[in-house]
Amino acid sequence: MIRKKQLNSSIIFFISLLFLLLAFSGTSVLFAQDFYWEGEEVLVGSGAGFSRTASGGGLLAAIWQDETVSGEQGGEFYLSAVTSSGGVDWQENRRFLGPYRYTGKQSYYFSFAVDDSGVITLAVSNNDNTVSLYRSADGGLEFDLIYT
């Protein structure tokens, strides 16, 4: 009787182990779909950098600094953006603000957020002592100054 119980528990253990192995090995087949990436597409030529992205209210937005002049003492940049509602069609807004001058090394000089209604609020450092706030309610096509 003891031997039969040991045999039954061994069979149950073996069947459970086999089931787990099949279950986990089968998931790779279930989830192994063919994903592919299309060829890369250059959105911006040289000079673009320090990009940020945000989304909200169905709007996707990417804003970056478009460097025009750069040197050891500082440089100059504009802000450019691409936006999309739903990620299918993209609107580009090149150099919508600027030029901004900076001294020293290039760094992030802006920050932005997209709220739940798709409104973009953008903060830009004008110089060492001034920050300006801009708002766009039309998907990033136009930015209105709301605070300096």
C-alpha cells in the first residue's frame, strides 16, 4: 500500500512537471509572432538634439533643439516639433521658437508636457534669469506666449 502511494505521487509529480514544461515551452510558440521594423526614416538633418517626448489626450509630441551655431563659448538653437493624433499622420513644425542663445556647453533648455485634453505647455529658458511658458491647443502648430 505504501509503495502504491509512492508510485502514484511520483506519477502525479512527473505529469505535473511535464505539464509545466509543455505549458511554458508552448507559450513561446503562441507569442512568437513575426514583428518587423520598417527601414529607418530621418526626421531631421544634422543639428538636432536634446529631444523630449510626451503624450496626452490622444496627442503624441516630440520636441527638440535644432542647433544652428555651436562653439566652445556657446551656441544658438531653435525649437522644432513633430506631433500626431493617433500616430498615423505627423505634422512637422520646424523652428517654431527661437533663436535662443546659450553660453557654455549645450544642454536641455526646455521642458514640456501634454495634458489630458491634448494641450501642450512648454517652458523655455530664454537666458540665465528668464523662463517663458508657451501653450499650444492646436496640436503643436502654433504656440502662444502665456508667461515670461
